[in-house]
Amino acid sequence: MTSILKADTIQDSSGNNIINENSNTITIGASGDTTNIVGTLQNNGSAISIASLSTASGSAPSYSARAWVNFNGTGTPAIRASGNVSSITDVSTGRYKVNFTTDMPDVDYAVTVASQQANNNDSQVHNIENPNVGYVEFQRRENGTVYDSPYIFVTVTR
């Protein structure tokens, strides 16, 4: 048996609108809220994919970042902002471990690492170690020498 709830607005216990339908637009959450959707959104009985809700265009699938972080890698690593990252481990000079809050479903993810030059060297290389469902470890080098960097950006896509 399927139950259907029909309403123009649904409010939380404080009276804040958490779902609002207006002119065929559905707003979930208030401005600045973090809202988790569990289940399937449907439009007249047809499932709506998250990709169709994004700004991506074209017929290729759209994939989201499963984890990301912007951190200071000098001294004790300090996270500036992140999503699904619980902490950074300073393994050694220029070597870091990004620990996920929620494990990846498997190790078949892609990692992108970028960083600010630490010593104005010409080339940077970021070597990714064997991925793990709970973390990703990498080392950064400039002209073959390991250095810490004040700005490091990591994105994990799956």
C-alpha cells in the first residue's frame, strides 16, 4: 500500500517551512539549511534523479563529490572547509591522509589534489597511495622534493 501526503507547505516543530510548493517549484529547507533527502523524489509517479536537479546539461550522467576538503598543510593540518571529511592526518612532510566521515562504498573513486606552491618551484606532483574506503593518502612534491603547502584542495568523486 502506498501512502500519499498532499500539502502546499510542511513545517517543522518550530513553525519553519521545510517543504514549500509554490508555482510548480518545490523548495526543501530554508536558506542556509542543510537538508538530507532520504528516499525517492517523484513527479507524477516517475522518479526524479538528483542529476536532473543539478545545473549540468547534456545527456552524460552527472556525478557529485563524495568528499572534499580545503586545508592548511603546514604545521598541524587545519581544515578550513570540508564535506564528508572528519580529519587530516599529517603522516610526514608533504604526506597527508584525508579521513572520511562516512566510508566510500568501494575504492573505485577518483581523487583530485591541487595545492599552492610552497617554494615557487616550477612543477608539482601529487602521488596518490592505494585508496582505502575510509581515507585517501597522498604525497605532494615540488621539483622532486616533498614540501608542506599552506593551501591544499582534495576532491573525491564516485
